[in-house]
Amino acid sequence: MEPAVYAIATMDTKGRELRFVADRIRESGVAVRTVDVGTGAKREPGPEAPPDVSREEVAAYRGDDAGPAPKTRGEAISAASKALTRFLAAEHEKGRVAGVIGLGGSGGTALITPAMRALPIGLPKLMVSTVASGDVSAYVGCSDVCMMYSVVDVAGLNAVSKTVLANAARAVAGMVRDARPVETDRPALGLTMFGLTTPCVDAARHALEGLGYDPLTFHATGTGGRAMENLVASGLIQGVLDVTTTEVADHLMGGVFPCSEARFEAQIAAGVPCVLSLGALDMVNFGAIQTVPEAYRERLLHRHNDQVTLMRTTPEENRRIGRWIGEKLNRWRTPVALLIPEGGLSGLDLPGEPFHDPEADAALFEALEGVVQQTDERTIRRLPLHINDPEFARALVEAFEALPRRGR
């Protein structure tokens, strides 16, 4: 079966529209398969062509953990979304998915986009949606899903909907037809950075470029870390210098730039060589000063700018952070190194700066060393340097280069 664009919609309500899109994709010279993910009452067969993949075929991927039959529309959408995610993953594994296009209102968008997000970055994905003109972060996440506003509801074919749907069809067909693999002889590496660790990461990036790598820098704002790890999982990043792990502090203390419980899991699963550090773990991020939670109002706060307020972490919070990261490190089965900058964790953690607190930093370091089971390939190294010292950046690069090559 040749690779094709999978065109997806709830065909009990949007079958005519999906067939129109499929016809336009075929006219562009690209193979297409229609997929029905309808959750409403099934319509009687009409003169139109049936879907290439029926809702029953998709539902068969609900799996053994499906639980009882859905009782509400919301439950039905959630169940269908999980089944679609598994179905598309299986089809992609077989080499059948060249791209994906979906049509939907709020329910259809919520159903289809999770399955799109689960596919590798770089695979064309386009969602035509009635909710695409607002905040689409819940639908796109850290993936490369393209959102196109339908302008009118996806309910019937008219002068406007035909124009929008035809453009969408030609767009996804063009992405698939003209796809070119990116040719590079430089291995891509992921680096995490914050404004207060920029000197370190910039120096490391320049050094890595000189060594023949293609370093990609990600802002450690929660979504930045997830974006990097999505690329690791997609096989597009071959190594990581996770210098700025501040997202863990926000995750544990309720900040606005949190990672999830899955932080570091992509690197662990992919087995790529990895060097970690503790950049900006001296702080938790909040919004404007008035948004800081009441429980933290009496803490040491620093107004970074009008929109960002930073809170200094305490020794006890740092011990908690150290244990959390340490437990993750113990799950690594491929080479990983943690470098500790004893002189400070950020641009605010220096003598004379507001977050300089050697006692709090020491609590973090000691917690890590107390939890991590060090081996020849899982190491911790202390350096009497500040994170933004040029020597520390050089040490990060040297540690990465020294990692055993079997993980690359």
C-alpha cells in the first residue's frame, strides 16, 4: 500500500466536506485515504463513496484498556481520539502515512489533533478548524501541527468553505509532494537556555559549531523543553546538553514554566548521549508581581521585568528538586554526565546578586549526590565555577565529547 495523506473527520457530520478535500488532494497528484472518526449516529449509506477506513476499524485500536462504553459525547470523543492515535501510529510504523489533514469543529479538533501531535515532527499535519483563530496551544502543543481557520463552519459546501478547503487540500498535498529530506552532515544537538544562563549556552553553542555539530537552542519555558524532547523522540536530535533544567523547579513548586512528569524521559528512551547541569534551579518563575501565589508573597522575590517575577528556591525546595532529578538520572541506561557549577546557578546567583545563597545551592548538590547511583557511565562532577564562567561552558562541551560513543 503506497504512502498517502490520511484525511480525517467525523463523517457522520462532515463526510461531504471530507470527500471534497480528498478529491482536491487526488487532483494534486497525491494519494489519499479518508478516515471516519464519527461518534454520532451512523448515517444510512448514500451515493457518496464510503470511507477508506471506517469508524469501526479505528475503534478496534481502543485496546484492552478501553473500559466501559462511553456514555457522554465528551467520553466518546476522548475514546475515539485515543483509538485514532494508536491507529495512525500503527499506520505510520508500516510506512503508509505521508501526511495528515483533519476537518473539525471544537469536538473534531479535540479528537484529531492529539493523534497528529503523536506523529513525528516533520510529517505534514494540517487541521482545518472552526477554533483555529483563537488560542490553539492546547491543540498544537509542542508539535508542528498547522492550524487553518475555516472562516465559516465546516458544515456544507459553499463559496467560502470550498475555497478554504481547496486551499487546505492543496497545501497538504504540496507539503507531501515536494517533501525533501534535509541533508546535513552535522549531528543536531539540543541545548536548553534561559536569559540568566545565556553566556554559558552561547559559549557552548559556538564551541560545538566549531566541532562540527548543529546545536539547536531551546528556551527553558516548559514548552521549550517539551519541544526539544519531541525532537529527540522523533530522532531529529542526536545528543543533548541540558544545561538549564529550571523547568523542574517550576513543576515542583507551581511556577508558570513547568515541565511535566515526563521530563528527561525522551532522552532516557532514545539513549542519546546527554550532559546535564543545574541552570536556573535557584528560581521559580511567576508572572507579574501581583500574580505570585499568596503562599509565596513573603518570599525572596525578584522583579525580572513587568511580566516575570522570580522566587529564590529554599534549601528544602532544592533538596526536593535534587531528589526528583536524581531519581530520573538513576533510570538512564546509556551515558550521561551531570556537571555541578559550585559557584552559582544563574546570573542572579553570584556574590552581591539577590539570589546568591550557597547554603541553598549546597542542599541541591548534596541531595543529588545522595540519590544518584554513580557508575562509569552515570557520573556527577563538581566544578568550582559559576555556570556562566567560560571555563564551565568548555567543561560541558568536553564532557559531551568524552561520553562513550555507543549511544550516538
